[in-house]
Amino acid sequence: MNRDKEINAILQRLKAKTGIKGNIKVRLKPFKKKAASVSLNRKVIYLNSKIIDKLTNEELEYLIAHELLHLKHGIFHTKEFEKELKNLFKEDLQLEILRRFFNNKILGLE
Ligand SMILES: [Zn+2]
């Protein structure tokens, strides 16, 4: 399944919601131990290609939102970061994603 269009639509929607600007790209990468990652310098959000087709739309949106907010707040999960993420998502989908795809073993998000 090709989720490019969906990913782009989510990205545009989240950028508008969060006020994050710039040319931000989303790429797929076959991570072993994480669901997603971000390069602050390159403004590239990486999603795990191994799980991308298994994610629900909401989980996909959550991962993109999480990484996008790092572009605004920096690499750490600061209070401001967590607050803005909570405003976008009532539930902490991170735990659900870790449980489903990584057996809770490792920190699946950066
Ligand atoms: Zn993070």
C-alpha cells in the first residue's frame, strides 16, 4: 500500500495546526528499534518502513505529529512538547504503538 498521499495530507494538516513552517520531508527507513525519527538539521521525518502499512491512520498521524513537534521544540520531550502533543491527541498512542510493534522492549520513538 502506498501511503504517500495520506502522509502528505497529514503533514500539511499538522503543519497548519501547529504553525510549523518550512520544507519538511517525510521519508521511509527500515528501522529495527524505533517507529520514527527526525533530523532537525535536514528537516526530514523518518517513518519505519517495516510498520508503515500496519499503522492505523491515527497512529500514522501521531507519529508524524510527534516528530514534527521536535522540529519546533528541539530534541527533548520538554513540558511544552508534551503539552502540544496532548492538545493534538487525547490518548498517548506512543504506548500502543510500542506494545503492538515492539513488544514494549525498547524506546520506539525518538
Ligand atoms: Zn520524541
